[in-house]
Amino acid sequence: MALAPKFAAHRLVFGDISAAAASATPLHTVEMFLDYVCPFSAKLFNTVYTGVAPILSSGSSRSSADLGSRVQFIFRHQVQPWHPSSTLVHEAGLAVHRAAVAAGNSALFWDFSAALFRDQKAYMDVSVVNEGRNATYRRLATLAGSVSPKLDAAAIYKELEVATTPDAEGSVNIGNEVTNDLKLVIKAGRLVGVHVSPTVLFDGLVNNEISSSWTAEQWLEWLEKNAI
């Protein structure tokens, strides 16, 4: 599935992307539908981001030095409403994504995602059940600010904060600054029929062979066989 330019920082590429884009051979695409409060999503993300990505970036995979030039990863937000905080954490991811794009640094989104997955228990059901929505947003914005000085916690919180009084037209259901972005990423998952996290698509098709329990070595072996 295509990735809207406004969500550019959700794309993780390796090597010279301009050369890859100009190549007659298009990149293979791995789409990871992940929920920030899903333990299995955390396992899959962490293996890809801390194990697979550094190898693809360095070109040091065992049998294919140019594997990184043939594959790209896309982060897809898979909000799971049976965990109400899932909406809030993904809104935070989208707010950070905006900041990453503005800073011209996609890594800020991925680094924040890594930090949020590490701290995911702090946003699971029992951790937020007695907390106001804006208070959760404030904690998420503070987490973002701890990732990099380029992520302004106050600015990110402003994107997330929900007004406590009606707007000028009397509306009391106005959402926040990333509500429309959230609608778009949810539609993306519905369009391809993704129901649970993590779900991985390879070149547009759901691939149930890929598991959250895979090691980096298993990922690389599979990619070397399929990203050809």
C-alpha cells in the first residue's frame, strides 16, 4: 500500500534511497502493523529496529551486502480499541511524527517509538485507568522530550491536548490536532483487513509466516530469500 507523503517518517530505509528510487528494480516493502501497548508488537519492533536495521544499514548481512538497498520497512499504527489507551499512545506517535518531519529527521519518530515500546507498561490498562486523558498525554509528551532535545515536550503536548470547554461553535467533540491523522492511519489498516497486532505485510500481502518471536538472524535469512 502506498504511503502518503505526510507520513514520510514512518518509512525506514537503508543506504542511498535516492539511488534506490531511481533504480529499475523497486524496493520490497515490509509493513508492520503495530500497537504501542501490545507486548508482541514490542518484540517484533525491537528485533527489527535494534537487530535487523543496523545490519541492513551497514550492508553487513551474511550473504548479501546490498540487501538494505532492496527493502524498506513501514510503521503502521494498529490501534486496538479494547485497550482504550491504545488511541492515546498512537496519537502521541503521530504528534512526534509531525515533529520529526518538521525537523527533517525521521529517526526521531523511530527513536520515540522504541522508547514508548520500552515504557509500554506505563500506558497499559492498570496504569491509566485512574488517570485523566490529558494527564496521559502530558506523560507521553514528557517521554518524547526525553528522547531528544529536538522534540519539544510542550509543543507535542499542545498537539495532543483536548479542550475542556466547548469551542466557539459549541462543539464538545472536537478531538485534538492529530485526530485527522489518526483517522487516516486507522483507515489504512481497515483497507487491508488487518485486525490484530502485530500483523506484517510483505509487498502488500499479509504474511503470517513472519513471527514476533523471530530473531534478527531469522529475519535476515527470510529477507535474503524473498527480497530478490
